Amino acid sequence: MVRRIGILGGTFDPVHIGHLRGALEVAEMFDLDELRLIPNARPPHRETPSCSAEDRLAMVRLAVADLPPLAVDARELERDRPSYTLDTLISLRAELAAEDQLLLIVGWDAFCGLPTWHRWEELLDYCHILVLQRPDAGSEAPQALQDLVAARSVPDPQALAGAAGQIAFVWQTPLEVSATQIRQLLASGKSVRFLVPDAVLAYINAHGLYRASN
Ligand code: ATP
């Protein structure tokens, strides 16, 4: 049976309800068999002292523990340097059946920056791209992408066909929450209750993460 797998990369520093709600909505909308959150590696000097890759991964694991089809994929952290998305896609593809669908989920802003990605023209050889478009953002792709969008986008996201190669746009109103905001609240001693799952909050507290005193 053909499987449909979504992937959502991010720093998840920390994972929050915006990520989880958005991921869950996409998973339901596309009836995904799996939606893998893939924490990105960062250059070691950019890790804040209070939050290691290990902590970020542990929090994502806690967040999706009872939330199928959401899952965690740690492959980018298992390498000793940041991965190009293309490399991640190639390594995922090697584990899937040829006909399985892979959906790379990107926000509109990230999509607009696509032409700066490593070997970006090859991405669609390995996956479909699902662009989460905010209702308040511009709806026209930048010039460098317009030809690709014209050639590869499908008007009905539900009609994505084949294992890879198409672009679809989904309109989604994101929750107004960011990891930056959460780090700032914690650094100033404020509560982040209800902005992250309780299990993530318990981890943050138990490990003293993001507190100004660290
Ligand atoms: P930071 O504030 O540290 O930049 P962030 O909250 O934006 O972090 P990332 O880890 O950079 O989180 O995001 C990973 C992915 O999740 C990105 O594709 C991003 O567009 C998406 N995302 C982030 N915040 C939200 C949100 N509130 N709702 C839906 N998707 C989100």
C-alpha cells in the first residue's frame, strides 16, 4: 500500500503548540500515515548553553509521544554537521518504497527562500512540497520561483499525485506563538503554561532550561 509521509523540519527550541497544532491539521487534512518532526542540527557554537540538541530532541519526543501520526525523526542530529534538506530527503527516500509519497512541509517564508537552498532544483525529484500559506501573507511567489510554481503546482492539494514532483498550497492560520517568545517569557521568569505541552513544560522545569540564571 502506498504510504504518505509528511516531514516538518525546525529547530524546535522548544517545540510548542504552534508547531503541533499546525502539524496535526496537515496530518488530518492529508490523511498522512506519518508526520515526522525533524529537529535541525545547528553549528555547535550556536547552541545556547542551556539547550542542547539532546534537550530539543527530548522535548519533541515528549510532545509527540501520544500523538500519532506525529513522530520524531532524529537523523539530522545524528550527523556531526547541519544537514542540507536535499540530503535528508535522499536518506529518507532510501528507506521508503518507490511509490510512497513524501511531503515536505514548509511555511510561505521558507518557500520564498527556496532558491537559496543547496541544489534546490532537485528537491522535487524526491518529494512534493506543501506550502503553508498564511492568509495575511502575499500570495505571489517571488520571480525566481514563478516558473517552477507554474509548472509544478496543483490547484487542489488533495490531488497531489505520484511519489514526488508537485507543489501544493494550503491556507492555514497559524497560532500566534513562537519559540522566541517562549524563550523570552522563560528568561524573564514568566509562565509558558498552555504554550507548550505539559510534558514539555515539566522537562523545561526539571532541566532549568531557558532561565536567565543559566
Ligand atoms: P524561533 O522563534 O526560534 O525562530 P519557531 O517558533 O519559528 O522558532 P521553528 O523551529 O523555527 O519554530 O519552526 C519550525 C517550523 O514550524 C517552521 O516551518 C515554521 O514555519 C513552523 N512554525 C513555527 N511556529 C509556528 C506556528 N505558530 N504555527 C504553525 N507553524 C509554525
